[in-house]
Amino acid sequence: MASQTTGSWWNDRLPIRAAWRSQLTNYPAPKNFNFWYFFGSLLLLVLATQLASGVFLAIHYQPNPDLAYWSVLLTMMRDTHWGWLIRYIHTTGATAFFVLLYLHMYRGIMYGSYKRPRELVWIFGVTIYLVLSAESVLGYLLPWGQMSYWGSTAVMNFATAIPGIGNDIATWLRGSFVVGLPTLNRFFVFHVFLIPFVLIAVILLHMIALHQVGSNNPDGIEIHDHRGKSGWPVDAVPFQPYFTVKDSVGVGVFLLIFFWFVFFAPQGGGVLIDKLNYTPANPIQTPPDIHPLWYFLPYYAVLRGIPEKFYGVLAFAFVFVMLFALPLLDRNPIRSIRYRSALYKLNVVVLPLVFVWMGFIASGSATEQNMVYGMHVTEVLYCTFWFLPYFNKPRPRWVTVAWFVVFEALIWLIDFWMFATHAHGWPLMVRTTWIPALYVAIVMLSALAWPRLAHDAPRLPERLTAGGLLH
Ligand code: HEM
């Protein structure tokens, strides 16, 4: 009774209990949440882990070029009790963050969770992706190893691509003509004090926007359209206990995998922590190959693919423009991939495959062959976004022919431009131009030959279906 009184004392002044109930325990969650719905709560878990481990790392870290490397590799890893564990949790957490983020984003794409009324949930999501990427770039400099130093030097150099004022901007960002003490100090402050707060703020907005409209689900059918007498959506169950229990299974499996890496493979063969980062930064010795972390590799393929740095940066930025614009590009009223056409399904499957493919190409050395290859696979990635408006409604044959001609022409024009500017020779380009050209042909010519492949399901179920595990 006494605790109830204390509870109501608080609740009368600060409605935490009411918010906890309406937003968490009693939140109406669609009954058919599947495997793909594990990642939101896992992302929150990794956020908390990164914040907590980051505080302990910051306590021992020295943001000074003479001390930074040793404060991590010696003080933290050897002299501090359990320091190695905290550091490996933080480095593995960074990778886990991006693995989960990519899966979580892909779920949104598959089930059309970016569509009305969830456009803002998506837009805040893409903003989180940008902010988290900035957080990762800033943190990567801190151990002051060779890859930290030269990776950050390469990132800062992208600013020089801006015509006219690029060099001044790069110098201003670095606080010096080369990456040095001022750069390390500001990266430390931004990584530890500024960006985490921005990240938390955007995640809050993401959650508020989601809870305002309610969750989508694997069928993409609005659960709030069918309510019982009490007003409760008939296809929803309260989050507690149904999804707290289900999510705890996800948390258990995730922690097993996560701690396997922390204890048995913390470097992940050079993927989680680059091997070159076990050498202190040396500003007068450039490593033969500078790579970003694995989760940025696909973007590296975009940047490297275009010889003119300015256009490379534009092409890179455009990927984010397309992500933000997804609710505008795909305006088909059907949300879930389950009820979309076979060719749309193909497009959604090709998207992550080419993204990974681009990453593999970028992990190779910077030969001309790899650059051209990367550019052509990037064109397929662009196509997967630009085909979305085509799938918005059934198209007459002439529209399909027009899309085919325009896209094939674009692909060959880009090559012609490269040839005309002496960027690359024809033989090298033709060896890989077939990749985007074939993708355009497969989608558009199949739609011409077998129009049924471009037809969405004629009717949607009225209520949620059980569905398979992955579907
Ligand atoms: C730290 C990063 C993030 C956190 C902590 C986070 C958290 C969450 C949580 C807890 C949910 C509800 C549970 C679920 O649906 O899985 C959710 C839903 C959602 N998130 Fe995120 N999210 C993050 C990043 C992103 C990003 C980068 C995007 C997209 C670019 C995104 C797009 C969405 C969408 C569209 C939904 C609604 C899904 C649906 O109802 O079907 N999120 N997020």
C-alpha cells in the first residue's frame, strides 16, 4: 500500500507510469511481428552498451597524439582491470550497431514501413544513420593507429572536392594543415560529448514518431483500422508480456554471438579492428592501401568509381538523398513486399546484394579495373532506387519501353563521358558495363514479355496473416 502511495505521488507530478504503460507495456503491437522485428530493441541495447563502455574508455583515454595510442593499447588494454573487456565491448559494439542498423533498415524497405503515415519515422531513421556514421568516423581517429590516422586524413580530404573553397574547409575542419593535435581534440570532444546527445535526441524523435502512428507489420496492413468494442485493435497484443518475452529471446541469441566475438575474435580477422591500427600513427608514412571500416566500404566503391573527386562525393551524397526520398520514390499504396509484383521483389532482393558486392569490390586494392567495376555495380544500386517509381502502378507497354531505352542510354552515356574525358579506356569499361545494362534488360524486358511479373497482388487480406518466419 505504501509503495502504491509513493507511486501515485510520483505519477500525480510526473506521469511516468502512464507513459510507461501506454508506450511500452500496453503498446498495441501487431500479432504477426516476426524475426525482422527483433532489431529495433537490439539497437537500443547496443546504444546503451556503447554509452556505458564509452564512459569508461573516456576515463582512461588521453586526447594527445603523443599519448593517445598508448593510453588505449597499454593503459586500457593492459594496466586497467577489465579494461580489455570494456574496449572490446566498445569496438565489437560499433560493428554490431551497423549490422543491426542495416538489417533494421532493410526490414523497413521490405515491409514499406517508410510509407504514409510513417514517413517521419523513416526520415528520422536515415538521420540516425547519418549521425551514427559521423560518430563512427570521429571515434575511429581516437586510437591514433596508422589506419585511424590515414583513414581520417582521407575522409578530411573529401572536403577538398568542393570547388574553390574546399581546401579552406578541409583546413578548418582539421584545425590544421594536416591531421594533428587540434583534429584529435575536436574529434574526441565531438565523439564523446556532442554527437551522442544528438544521436539520443534523434532516436527519441524516431520513437515518438513511431508511437504516434503505431507500428507497421509484415503484412503492411493497418491494425488500427479494425478495432473491437473496447477500442483495442483486434489484431494487436499488448507489448508486455508478448513481445518482451519474444524480444528477450532475440537479446539472448544476440548476446551469445556478440560475446563470442568479444572473447574469441575481438579483431574479427582485421574486420572489427584493422590490423594496421596495431601500429602507432606515423604522419610521414602512408600505408599502401587505405580502407574505411567494413560498413562504409560500399560507399568507398562509389567514391573510388568516379575519377573526378567532386562528382564522386556528389554520387556518394546522392545515395543518402535517395534514402531520404524513399517515401516519394515508392508511392505504391501496397506496403509489404508480400503483396508486390515478382519484379519488385527481385528489385528489393538485388538492393542488399549489390550493396554487399560493392563492399567486396572496395575491399580490393585501388586498381583501375576495381574502380570501373565498382562504378558499374554502383549503377545497379542506383537503378534499384530509380525503378521504384516505375512499380508505382501498372504501366502500359510504351512506358516500359521508354524506361528501358532511357536507362540503357544513361548507362552508356556515363561510359561515353568517361571515355571522352580520358578517365578510362573502352576495353576496360565494356568488360563491366554489361552488369547494369543486363540488370535494366532483365527487369524491363521481363515486364514487356511477361506483364504478369510486374503485377501486384489484386487483393490484400483484410486482417493480419500468420506468415512464415522470414517472410
Ligand atoms: C540507433 C538506431 C535506431 C534505433 C535505436 C531504432 C529503434 C527502433 C525501434 C525500437 C523501433 C520499434 C521496434 C521495431 O520496429 O523494430 C523502430 C522502428 C522503426 N525504425 Fe528504427 N531505430 C534505429 C535506426 C533506424 C534507421 C537507421 C532506420 C531507417 C533508415 C529506421 C527505421 C525504422 C522504421 C521504418 C521503423 C518502423 C518499422 C515498422 O513499424 O515496421 N530505424 N526503430
